Amino acid sequence: MKRSLFFHIFIFCLLGALPIYFMAEASPPDKNTSSEKALEFWDKAIRLDPENAQSFNNRGLVYKNLGRYRRAIEDYTYSIRLDPNYEDAFYNRGVAYKQVGEYQKALEDYTQVLELDPYNARTYRQRGVVFKKLEQYEHAIQDYDKALNLKPDYALAYFNRGVAYKKLGQYRKALADYNRAIDLNSDNPWFYNNRGVTLKNLKQYRAAIEDLDRAIQMDSKIDAFFINRGNAYAKIGNHDHAIQDYDNAIALNPNRAQAYNNKGVVYKRLGEYEMAIENYGQAIRIDPSDADIFFNRGLAYKNLGKYQPAIADFTHAIQIDPSNAVFFRNRGVTYKKIEQYHQAIENYNEAIRLKPDYALAYNNRGVAHKKLGHYEVALENYKHAISLESDNAWFYNNRGVAYKNLDRPQKAVEDFNHAIHLNPKIDEFYINRGNVYKNFGQYQLALQDFDQAIQLNHENSRTYNSRGIILKNLGQISKAMADFNTAIKLDPAYASAFINRGIGHISLGNYAQACEDFRKACDLGDCTYLTWAKNNDDCP
């Protein structure tokens, strides 16, 4: 390329005064003033020789360092127009396109560099980063492989490949790459951060915390490091440390919605739903476009029994992301809570349409149909759920209830047996099986089930009431009365327990006390036995 003599003399005279950006990845100046002086220098150089491709490329680098990527792209483009084989200009323009999110154009530029220089490890790595941005992780890994074949000690390429493997859920491979990156360069805090996150994904929480400690020691100004360590602490139940880390992240970056959201998740796990809602609200104010935050706040409202605000939040989440089956299922569950079973079924239908293998949605739809008395439809839904997830004890329990409602006791008992086999720690499974035995006069088997249920949960008034009925039928009146007393103590608004205790009093000849219990049951909404007793002149 021709250059004027005057241009060379001008450059020579200024060499001692300013750094010249001849390297494609020159380090940015420490201060913006240095960049401004460099910009002034290249402006003058271009005025003296407007056909010098290198000058346009170098001025583009200055604009890039100033964050003026569009202006940098203009200069790189002009540089390429002057010299269509200028490798560095294609590379630098690719970097600028990547910064402004124009990934396809970045890919084209990096590919052009590799056509000019197929042995350029740096460009393979950068193209891999763009593929990762486009979520084309396999292509990214292929490029990182090529970079490492050309440069086996390329720590950043190992790191980037680890990121791609992690995105694919291949955590062991990601861990191996992060280990290698750290072996090659132990001074990069992001290497420790990413390895820590991968260790957390592998459920090696203590090791994860050690890596994140190291990252924070190396750079305590990165909010992401505190968020990630908080996530690891939350996994081991160290909620205080988790909350403190999220607070540290917020102190570094008050506009980090993720920190508020994650703190809300911890408060929800602690059962502090109001605090959870407060933090989710702060996260939503920062980022009202995040569907997951609305969903999380909806869960907290649901746990508080505030079903209408929960439905509103689930609806908002669905408006942002209408393709999320989980959002529809949870809105369906909330409609079921307020006994709007048809709306619940509509939501379960949509969840299943979006995710045809969604076993929980089939199960929930079965529950809603059962509530409407559609036992055969419920049964088909439970069967479908079990075909998709055969190790879920609740699915068998629910199908057992459907069989019981359809007067198929043997099938019901078989399902309750299966549920208990899968999870012998759930009292409801024993209660349901015991009720089937009770209905068919198999009192000893029923008694065994209710005894087991009470051992698992001694605060369920229904179980004591049911066991009391069995004991009364077995002629053990005093034990039965003790169970009815316990049921009433646990739930003073339990009309059935008052009725059964009243019947027990009649068996013992205590009519006045029986009438008192029947009146109490009537006050609670069941006047059947008080009317019966009055008709028999047992109660005034």
C-alpha cells in the first residue's frame, strides 16, 4: 500500500509521545484521557493519509475502548474496504459486532479471519464464544477444540469450553476443563467462580463454597460471586450465610434483581413468606420482565393462602412466558384451592398441551376431576401419570382413592400397598388403606393402619376419629372415647368427632353428655344426630 513520505515522517515524530495501536488486541488505555489523545492522533493520521487501512483499524480500536462500538465498526469496515485481506480488521469488527449483539455478523467476520489464517487459535475461541451466545453449544465446543489443538496451553479456551459443557449439563466435562484452566492460570477469579458453580451443580457444596471463597478473595467487587456462594450456602441449609451473601451482592449492585429473588427463595424455604414477597417485589421493581420472579412470588402468596394475588402473579408470569407449562400447572393448583375446578382443569389441559409428558399435570387434573365426581376420568388421568412416572407414591395413592370411590376395594388396596412400599413415611396412605379395611369390616387390619398413621403423625384429628370408630366397633369403648377426646382437642371444630363421642356416650348411658355433643355438632353444621336423638326422645 502506498503511503506518503510526509505521513511516515509524521508518525516517526509522534512515536515517543503516544502509544500506537498496531496490535489487534492492544490493551486499552488506563484513562479515557489517554484514549482521547489516541483518538486525536489517529484523526490526524487519517487526514494525512486517508487510504491507510491500518490507521482506520487502529482508530476503530480506540472507539472500541471508549465503548463506541458502532463508530468502531464504521472504521473497521472502511479499513476492510481499503484492504480486503486485512485480517486484524475483520477480527476487530467481529469483536465489535459481538459487543452490540449482532452475532451472525460477528460469525461472518471470524469465519473470514479463519479463511485468511486457518491456524488462528484466538479467532476459533472468539467464534466459539459467539456460538455459545447463540446457544449453539456443540458448534462452540468444536471451535474451542480447534483452538486447543492449535494452542494446548490456552487457559481461556478451556474455560470457555467448560462454560459450553455446563450449558449442556455435562458437568463432569465442564469441571475437567475448569481444572485445566486453573492449572494454566491460577490468577483468574472467574475460573474459580465457574468451577464453584459447577461443583454446586454436582452437589459438592462444600467444595463449591471453597472455590467461591477464593474468587471473592481475589476480587470482592463482583456481585455474581456473592450470589453464587449464597446459592451454595442455601443448598446446605445455611440460610443466614446465604442471605448475607445476597445482601453483599445487593450492596455492590443495588439493581441486581437476581439477588433479591434468591433472597426471597431462601425466606420462602424458611416459611417467612411475607419477607419472601417483599424481596420478590423488589426484584420485580428492578426487572418486571422476569417471569420466574412473578412465579416465585405467586408461590409465596399461595403458601400464605392468598390465592387471588397468587393467581394474579401466575397470570403475569404466563403473559411474559406463555410457553411455560409449570406456570399453568401452578395456576391450576391455585384454582383448585379455591374450588374453581373447571378453571383448574383448563390450566392443566394447557400445561399438558405444552408438555405432553408432564406427569404432575395429569395427576393434578385427576384430582380436579375427582372433586367434580368424575371418578372414571380421574382414574384415567392417574393411570397416565403413573405410566410417565412410576415411582411417585402419591400417584398410586390418588388412583387408590379413585378405585375406592368406584367401589373397587381390592384395586384400591393394591394401589395403597404400592404407595406405602414406595414411601412408608406418609400417614395419609395408611389412613386411606385403613378406611377401605374399615368399610369392609376388616377392623384389625384397619386398626393396624391407623396405629401406624398416628405414629407417623400424632396431630391429625381425622386419624384419631377413625381409630376411635374402629375401637368402638371392636367393643373397646373407653379407648374409643379417648381417641374422640384427642380428635376434638386437636380440632375443636370437628363435627364428626363430637357426633362419634356422642354415640359413645349413648353406649355408656350418658345421655346428657351425648346430647351436649350432638348440639355442639349441630352448631358446627351437622344436626343429623341431634335431630335423631330428639326424635327418639333422648334429647330435649
